[in-house]
Amino acid sequence: MRDSKSLFEAAGRVIPGGVNSPVRAFRGVGGEPFFVAHGKGARIWDVDGRSYLDFLGSWGPLILGHAPAPVIAAVTEAATRGTSYGAPTGLEVDMAEAITRAFPSIELVRLVSSGTEAAMSAIRLARGATGRPFLVKFDGCYHGHADSLLVKAGSGGATFSIPDSAGVPGPLARLTLTAPFNDLDAVRALFRERGREIAAVIVEPVAGNMGVVPPRPGFLEGLREITLAHESVLIFDEVITGFRVAYGGAQELYGVRADLTCLGKVIGGGLPVGAYGGSRSLMSHVAPLGNVYQAGTLSGNPLAVAAGLATLAELRKPDVYRRLDALGGELERGLRSAADQARVPLTVNRVGSMLTGFFCEGPVTDYASAKRADTKRYARYFHEMLARGVFQAPSQFEAAFVSLAHTDADIALAGRAAAQALTVG
């Protein structure tokens, strides 16, 4: 078997940057990525034989950990019947019913193949239903790489200090208006100026792509009031938060209902999937019921849906989210204690089992304050943690995720590693 170095060299000859998603290249932290051989529970092993305690969790989907038995069994059984049909299956109905039960705001839901596709489709639907062209998004919020959304996006764009992307036409980008996250006054100003032209506001109810940034009290409620007053569509991008921060996502946690919701990650159990849904009246604009077109060959793929249903079944068990929150809280305390011992400025933002440690004085409430973080210190910290067998996101502007596979001992190990890493770094 080839080692990570030779694989990365080979990948660079046939894949842009040697990776199939930019942040994987480690350019935000320096060095070269390792290549994964396999994962089990809370750990992954690279092709060089090293083991890592994993707090990346495939960027969020692996809420049960790697290769959980119920998911493997469900996928294996589904694969024996075929991998794709291009025709409806009962599993798709089961998933749609599970989603609509979990999210009261969703009466009809359409399964797609990625979070990007879900957000792109929800925006097209909002524009088609309202007949309006403009979209409001928030600085640092990432909703996938569709053209309309690569305007002041976070995530990989934040890592590389690229606010926009080449290849996005200027006239299209100008249809996306932006405001600072958590700033209702800025949103009201946009609506005063162009309210009759704004089709939708799209927001991560808990930002996860500038690092974890929770909504201030009243922020989501304010967005709900503003959009209702102007008959615009409120879209919650719950690709990260859906079934992660609560079974019913951020909408359950904060008690605010969106008009349209985008889902992904957890509902695929580690396989590619996405979904968007909302009220019957809005979703009735989607073909074949209406004239907003969206389609996909692999939408509702039976393997992805089987994995997702097995995951959701585990998440319905008693005290699951209490356990996830407790583990997240232990990790937060460990990081804070490590920073205090090392006398390093660290602001930890956490919602349930997702969190980010920003290397700066707090608070971090929006993209501007997140960008104050010391990315060079994060890079040193990342590599010191990696050397101690703890894997986190290779970017300051991403979330760490705790899974049900993590144990109290795992969290304690991560805390000790952080104390050592911060003292050295």
C-alpha cells in the first residue's frame, strides 16, 4: 500500500490540488494531508498506520461514529437489492415521513444528493414562488458552492481569504445581498431598501462555516418577523444542525420555524444526501406539481437513505441528545482549562455537540469577530494535536464534532493533548 506522501504526490497529478474538496489540502494549516485507510468508532487510521481520535467526523455526518453496526447492516442489506434504480422506493417514503415528523415546518420534502443541491433548489423555489430576484445571506455563512451563494462565504473561502469565487458572473452575484450575522438592524435596512424585490433570506441558524457562532437571543425570531412582514421566504440551512443539535434541529432548539429547510449530513449516515422541504403550498411549486424544475438521477439513493434511516433510528433512543451535549460540554471545559493553563486567548463557542475554539479574545458573534482569530496559532495547535493523535478540522473556521462513539476517556485524552499542544504551540 502506498503511504500518504506518495498518494498525495500521485493525487496532485490527477486531482486539482490533490484533493476533492479544498480544505482537505491542509493549506489553511500548512503541511500535507494524511490519507485515511479506515475508521471505527471514534477513531480513524491512516495508510501509514497511525491512529487518530477523530473530532472531524467527516465534517458532521458521523454522529454515531465511524462504521456503526446498524448503519453498516442497513447499507449492506440495501446493496444486496441494488444500488440505484431511477425509480421510487419505499425507503424514500420512510425518510420523508421521518423528516416531516421531526420538523413540523416541513409538510413536503424532496430528497437530493448534497447540501449544496438542497440550498440551490430552495433558493430557486423561493424565487419561483415569489417572483422576486434578490437573496439575502450572511457574511461567513456557507450554503454550498452554487453561484448565487459564493458571495462572502465562509468555510474554505475563509480559510483561503477568498471572499468570492472566479466564474461567478457579476450580474448574478449582485442579486445576493449580504449582512453581518446576528445583525437585525442591517437586515431591516436591506428590506427597507429592496424589500419588494427580496425573495428569501437564507441563514445557518447556528453558523458552522465561520466556526461555530450561535444566534444571539432574538436574532432568529427577528428574521422570522421581518420575512413575514415583507412576504419573503425564510430558509434555514440546517445541513449541519439538522438532527445534530436536536432531533428537530435548530428549529426545535430555538423554537423558530422556517418556511423552507435544507438538510444533509446526518440524514445520510455518512453517505451523500440532501433534502429541502417546507409547507405544502410552497413545495407545490416544485415539478411535477408546479413550474420550478429540479431533478436528480441519484436523488433518494437507496443506500444513502438506508444509512440515514438507521442513523435516525439510533437518534430516537432516550437521552441521546443529553449524552451528546454532555460530551460536548466536557470537551469545551477541557479546551478552556488547557487555554487557561497555557495563558492562551481562546474563545470557545458551542451548541450541543458542535464547537469551535477561536484563538482570540471573545466574544465571537459574527464573521468579522471570527476573523480576528490567530490562524497561525491555530495551525501550530492543529499539528501539535495531530502529533498527539487527535484530529480536528484543518481550518480555524470550521466546527469540531462530538459523536456518540466518543467516550469520557476520549474527551479527557483530548483535553490532556490540548494542554500539551498549547504549551508547546
